[in-house]
Amino acid sequence: MTPLEIKIELLKAGISIRHLARQEGVSHTAMSYTIHGVNKGLRLRKAVARAIGKSVEEIWPPGSKKPSRAIVEG
């Protein structure tokens, strides 16, 4: 899943990133890094997965790479 898809699923579940971060005792930044694939810690990935009712593997498949940012030339 992309970070945007994860955020949409959290919103559908009525859970904000800040709320989830507070619940797990971490900063909003740490939770955001987890959603974006920067932080690969299993504890926070499991928390995100539980919150949206998916498995860690469904969200971050093994061997998947962090989505790259599009470079816009103008």
C-alpha cells in the first residue's frame, strides 16, 4: 500500500496519525515515518495494521521498496 492509501484507511477507521502515535507512546513523526516506510520497526507497523484491519504483509509486502517520490521537471 502507498502511504496515501494507508492514511485513507486510517481516516475510514476514524483514527488520526496523531491519535495512533499517542496510543503507541511515540511521536507523530515516528508514526509518519512508519507509514512512509522510513521506519521499519515491527511494533509500529503492527499498530498501523491493527488500526486498519490488515496484516503487516498486506501493507508492506516482503521485498517491497519504499515508494519513490516523483520528480517533476518544469
